[in-house]
Amino acid sequence: MNQPLAYIHPEAKIASNVVIEPFSTIHKNVVIKEGTWIGPNVTIMEGARIGRNCRIFPGAVISAVPQDLKFAGEETTAEIGDNTVIRECVTINRGTVDRYKTAIGSDCLLMAYVHIAHDCIIGDRCILANAVQVAGHVNIGDYAFIGGMSAVHQFGKIGPHAMISGGSLVRKDVPPFIRAAREPLGYSGVNSIGLRRRGFSNEKINEIQEIYRMIYLSGMNNSAALDQIEITMNPSRERDEILRFMHGSERGIIRGFDQ
């Protein structure tokens, strides 16, 4: 159901049951799938790809050109998965030649005033609280939670199931399954409450805690700790996820308790 007071470019591809409220603008080269609601005063620009059953609230701007002086007008996208909620005044920029897309997963919640810069990749079921600011080229894993007013440095990585406290400055990579807090941002334990809510057993949580005890509390440097984990701990999905993240970190990981 499209309001006559909304502007919809004739080349936009919009499913028949999408609701577009008054005073919203939909540009060309846009795809919006079934069941999505576009609130009033939303701007959806070229390159947007919006999934099914999303809810986009007033003031949001989706797929604006990147705030990158190197951007030369290349054709790129901003992609949003199914069932994702984008609250008031969220801004999501489309990609550049680096990745050619910015991508938000399914079942995410981006609260009011969140900014997602160009070439970010955000997984499924992530929650970014009010006014989180994510710079370009950031990767955020599934089920990550970032507290309000936090800022994430460009090219940073946040692992799946990580929880970052509000008001954090995320200058280094945040490994999977942990809580991160304080200033400068540091390891504050395993995200055990979040993991239990998602069905992780006590045995599995204890395994993750033992891995991070070796990384952060054993006194070994990261290389020695990772070698020790590979030698002493049986392969598992969680162990291998942590090892892949640690080996793939280019900015380095956040500090430990006493580092």
C-alpha cells in the first residue's frame, strides 16, 4: 500500500504488499521485498536491497553515498536482511570499490541514531543500541551486542556473541564470546549470560572460559597462548572460531585485565 504523498521512482522494484508511509522517498535501483514497512520520512537511495518483513522508522536514510573522499561513483549496494528493524534516524551508507557493498544481516535491531559506514559487514541477530557509530570496513559477527554511544574504529572486527558495554571506544578487535568494558576497552570475562540464553551448555561455556584464561590470564603472549590452545584443547566449533579470529586479527585484540 503506497501513499500518494510518498515519492517512488518508477524503476524501483517493490513487492506488492510493502507499506510505504507518507513523505518517504524511494530512488531508482532499489529492491524492497515482501512484508516490509517503510515509515514516514524515510529516504531509500540507489543501491538499497531490503529484505522481507523489515521495519524502517522515520528519519532513516538507507544507501546514501559513502562519506569517503575516494568514492568515485561506482555502482555499489547497501543490503539489509529479513526481519531487521531500523529505528529512527539510522544512516546506512552503501559500499565502495573495497567490497562493493555494505551488508546488514537478518533479525537485527539497529536502534535510533546508529550510523553504519561504507563496506561494513554485520551478521545476523546483532543489536546495536542507540547512537552506536560504526566506521568503514568493520566486520561484526552474529549475535554481537554493542552498547549505546559506542564508536567502532574503521577496519575493526567484533566476533560473534561478543558484548560491548555502552560508551566504549572500540580501537582494537573484540574476540568472540566475550564481554568488553572499561577505558581503554578490555576483556571483562566471557559473555556467559548471553551464551546461556542462546542455548550454550555449561560445559561449552566452561570450555570457552578456559580458552580465554590461557589468552588473557596465563601470562603467555598471544602466539604462545594460541599454540597452547591448539595443543591442549580438543577441536570444537567454538575453539576453532576463536583461533580463526585471533589469527586473522590485523589491528590486534583488546587488552586483558592487567595489560
